[in-house]
Amino acid sequence: MKTMVAQWFQWFGEAMTHALGSFNDRHLQPPPIGTQPYRDTPDKRARDY
């Protein structure tokens, strides 16, 4: 029974690592795509008056 519980925890840990991603592999993720943080000075203007 104890071995069965230990195997279940091993399986559950592997499943959670697969679902959430490994903390050791976070450096391999691509940069975030979408809205970026606010910048103080814009790069280009919409209109030049």
C-alpha cells in the first residue's frame, strides 16, 4: 500500500511538471508577445504638426 501511494505521488508530480512546466526550464521560454509595459517616451508619434 505504501509503495502504491509513493508511485501515485511520483505520477502526480510528473503530471504537474508536465502541465505547469518545469521551474528549471523557465529560461527556455520565448519572450512574452502582446502588450508591453508602459514607456515614458514614445518611439514615434501619430501626427507631426
